[in-house]
Amino acid sequence: MDQRADQRHVRPIRVSVHRISRRGLLQAVIAVGAGTVVALAARGIEGIGSSESPEQSLQHGLALNRAQRYDEAIREYTKVIRARPDAADAYVYRGIAAYESGQLAPSVADFTTALQLRPQSAVTYLYRGDSYQALGQTAKATSDYQQALARAGKDERLAVTARTKLWMLTKRR
């Protein structure tokens, strides 16, 4: 397939932050943009150039995240954030990559910024709560899980996840 034909199949993905688990979220987003991922895979993850758009950097970051290449994914999300400082999704994804690579304090910072941009995001409260819990900050984790539950609305899976995390915290005390 020539490069032009390959590019016709690359389309921006719509990012939906309604999944519960980090890995499940990333897999769901990549599945939504399956045509894009196939195009990225056909060229290889390294085949993306530095002149890519923020959308391409986001897609590249998602592919790197799925390949568990978190430090490289973080660099891609940082490109998106530099180009679009109000891109809440880029902060969330960078926070997920930071969390997965054991960089807990930066993950909290990214989730906090994402929440400043999108304060009603229940799933981001869950993620930040997980980071706080991993840091041993139980009171902050509890608060974030309560915020997630309060914002879950009709999303019963998200509500159940928040309730479960709260219950698990009380069992550990």
C-alpha cells in the first residue's frame, strides 16, 4: 500500500472516557480507531514523523501505550499538550501512562490538570484516586472515589467501580 492510500485510511478517533480500567480504556479507544491503529501498525510505530498533528500524536501515544512503551507515549502526549494546553484527554492519557510506568506524582498532577479542564469527569477522579491510593494517601483516594461516585450519573459500571474501590479502602483500615 503506498503512503497516500495508507493516509486515506487514517482518520481521527473520537476519544470517549467512559471505561473503567486503565488498560480497558486504552484498548477501547484504540478499538474505536481500529482503522487508524491498523494504519499505524502497517507503517510501524516508529514510522510517525515529528511533523504530525496533535491528533496524530494522540493516536501515536495510544499505540505506544498499548505496546506498553509508556515513556515514549508520555512524550507523544506532551506534544499534544504543548500544541493544545486545554486538551483534557491528553492529560488523562499521559496520567495513565505515568501511572502504569510507576510515576505516581506526575500522574496525580496530570489527572488534577485534566479535572481543572473537565471537572465533571468521573473516570478521571477514579484514576487520580488510584494514584493517591498507590501513594498511600488514603484520605485523598477516598475523596476522589466519592467524587467519582457522585459524578457517575447513569453509568452503573462506573458507579459500581467507585463503590468497590471505596469498600476496598475501608477493608484495608
